[in-house]
Amino acid sequence: MISEDQLYNLAKEIDARVAAVEQAAKAGESLPLVLDIGAGLGTVTVDGSGGLVSVDLNRDAIAGHTGTSLSRHVLRAINNAESAASTRRKTMVEHAAREIR
């Protein structure tokens, strides 16, 4: 049978894990992610949840691209940044959960 002290210590450990995971999730959501569009076109920035914040284009570089080509590059970069932000946040949470053990 588990003693009261063991239950108390277990509850403290659970609370610490939950707090660490919540903190990691919050940190992951607040960190912006900047990703290069490629071909010297500029960058896209997403928030920690993957929401688009900005697209910064290099005027000189975009002059050599058609609208279709430019949109493909930008859309691909946005999708990659959203995915990278999600992966980073998930990794931060998993790492926090492992650290408490």
C-alpha cells in the first residue's frame, strides 16, 4: 500500500511535470520562427504556433520571377515554416516532459 508521503511526493512530481510541459508549450508558442524563402527572395516569419506573421521580400530578387514562380516559393516557405514551428513546439514539450524524470 502506498503511504501518504509517497502519494504526496508523487503528486509533487506530477505537478512539476505538468508545470514544465505548460511552460515549454508557452515558450514554444511565443518564439517566432524566421525561414528563408530560398533563391534570395527573402524570408517568412511565423509565430510559435505556426501562424503567419510576415513575408519580407527582396525587391531585387523578385524582379526575376513570374508571379506564379514567386507564389510557389513563398507558399512553400510558409508551409515549411508552419511545419517547423509545430515540430519545434512539440520537441520542446517532449523534452520538458523527459527532463523531469
